Amino acid sequence: MSKDLLNPVRGMRDILPEEMAVRNEVLNIVQELFKLYGYRQVQTPTIEPYELYAARSGEEIRHRMYVFTDLGGRKVVLRPEATATISRLVVRAFRSESLPIRLGYILPMYRYDEPQRGRYREFLQAGFELFGSKNIEADVEILQISNDLMRRLGFQDYYFKMGHQGLVKAVLSSGGIGESEQGSILGHIDKGRFEEAEAEILRQSNPSIVEKVRRLILLSKEAGECKVLERASEVVEGIPGAEEALSEFSELVKLCMKRFQGKIRIDLGFVRGLEYYTGMIFEVLVPGFPVSVNGGGRYDGLTGLFGYPLPGVGCAPGLDRLVLALKGKALGSVPVPLCMVVTTNARCIDYALDVAETLRLSGISTILDVNRHGLKSALRYSSAKGIRFVAIVGEKEIEERRVTLRDMEMSAQTLLTLAELPDHVLQVLKKV
């Protein structure tokens, strides 16, 4: 057998128990936030029609999708992101519901990215999507959820990078660049390829538009947080839609500055590569970590592709990235069984199974010594693994319908009936 078969496909990962324990803690906190903020959890297919993502996902996503033709001759993709598929679901299953609609998800995504720390070809994302409100309080809610997630995970040093995709789009539109042509320009800016973005703008428009976009990009570097929006009003003066977008964004920033003091960085040259964003956009960054751990924004009208236009706003925390960024923090540990049931010979197996089941029915995590180590070896194994109790089943115990329970921590041994066993364990644990 080739050694290559022992390794996952490039960009994919095996997740070991230690990391899985941290991941589960993150998942638990995400699901707590679903309940706290009223988001109902849903699940969608991993495989979706190609056309669902080809329309508005952006050049960067389209070029990195896993695309194939299935046995029925349909062109399909492995889901590269979830906002489009959740928008489809809203139109199909929630059209008759009163607004707003709040939905949450935890789903694997697939993109053919160049693997690096925090960037994999299979990755797990959570999501909070709010449909049916165009007001800024909906935007604030998504940002509050993102802030709560970071706090509950124990992060202190993090910040929000905020921008407004509609502002950049309005500038491009004022230069006669259509929405379908804006995607590649936004993709270049998103990846920091500013020269390519400027060249593309010049091919389709004029130098004044290049200058306006350049000034928006440079504002965050030249002006302090309080001056960025003021200076931006000079850049976009007279541009249809831009002044309104800036005014709306300014109101949002005021609300955020009050609630997330010291956590907001304004960058009006910041865009996201997904074409469906129309308004406020953001990313959550942790200093020293190479990529954002969360991101999102407003995507009004995405559901309109399916015949039911609604305003929408949401975010998608990257769970793999959060787990990596949490390295070194005390969160999650591999669960250790509380008890191991050991038999002294094969004739005791039936009763040993009864003992294990009795303990589990009382909520006590229990494993059976399926390798029949023998008592001395089993005790050494339990000690090495940190298992607190060993329930010993031999001929004598079967005759008397009892169990010998050894407390490894206290080096104490007690003979108990099967009925007494669970309560005794729980009482000992209460004293800890």
C-alpha cells in the first residue's frame, strides 16, 4: 500500500481528539448564541447546482469551486460558502413566514485554495443570517453576535475591520462600470492587488474613478478613526447612492463605537470578494493570526435571484480558524471516562455488560475492558488514562450480585450491590 494513502488529500485534515474537544466547545458556544439571539438552526445539502454559485459568488470563489458532473449529467459543486444556499432555502421554505427570519447553520465548506495556516480546502463554518430588515439595528445585531462569540471564547485582543461595499460600488457605477464588471475589480482589491484593480478600472472608465477609489483605500492610513468618514464625504460628494450609503454607515459606526469601544477599525477601501455584498461589511481579526476568524455583511436582494427579494445581513465565523487562534487558551479537553468495568474471566462478561449499562443509565461515562487485560494491567491502564473508578466483576461478585468498586484517586475499595453502585459514584463525585 502506498504511503500516500495514509495521508489526507492536500488541503484536507484529520482532526485528533485534542483539537476536536476545543472544536466542540466552540460549537457549543455558537449553539448557545443561536438560542440567545433567536436563530433557528438549519442544514442544507453539501452538493448544490453550479448555477446557484456561478451567478453572484465572485471571481475568486468561482475559480476555486469543486465543480463536477454527477452521474445524472448535472453540473454541481461542493458548497463553497453558505449565504447563497441559505438564501435559496429562505425562498423555498420560509416565504410564507412573517419577517424578519433568523437562521443559523454549522456546515462544512469546500474551496480549492492554496493551503496555509488557517486556510484549508475543507473547512467548517457557522453562520447567522437575518432576512427581512434593511435597518441598521439588524447590522448591529450581527456585529453584537460576533463580539459575544469572541468574548465567550475568551479572546480579549481582537478588532473589527469595517467598511461599506456599497460605497465602492457606487463610485465604480458612477464611472459607467456595470455591476457584472465590478466583480473582478472588487476581487483584486480584496486580495490587495491594487495595481491590477486600477488597470481594470482604467480599461472600463476614466482616471478620476481610479483616483476616487485610491483615495478611499488610503483614507484609513492617512486619517484617524474620527476623520475617515468626514474625509470620505469629500471623496464621494455628488456620486449617486454614495452619499446616502456613507450617511447610513456613519450612523452604524456611531452605534458600534459605543458598544465595541476600542474594537472598531474603519477602512473604506476594504471590500470582500463575494459580489453579493451591498452595504456594511466586516471582518474580525486577531493580532498575530494570519487570516480573519469571522466575516460578513449586508447582502440586500440576494434572495431576489429566486424571485423573492429581501434585505439580508449575516456573518460566518470560521470554526477551524477560531480553534487555531485559541491555541494556548484553556478551552476544551478530551473527555475521560469516569469508570472502567473489568472482568476477571470470560464467564463474567454478561454481568459486566449489565454493570456498564447500569452506570451509563445514570449518566456516568463508562468503558468496558474489551481487551481483557487482567486486573493488574487494567488498573495500570486506568491510572495512566486518568479514569477515576474501576468496577471489578469476578465469580464472587456474580454470585452475590455485587460489584467491587475501586476509587483510583483515594486508593479505596468498596463492595456494593448493583443498585447501590451509581448512587455511590455520584455521591463521591459530589464531594470533589
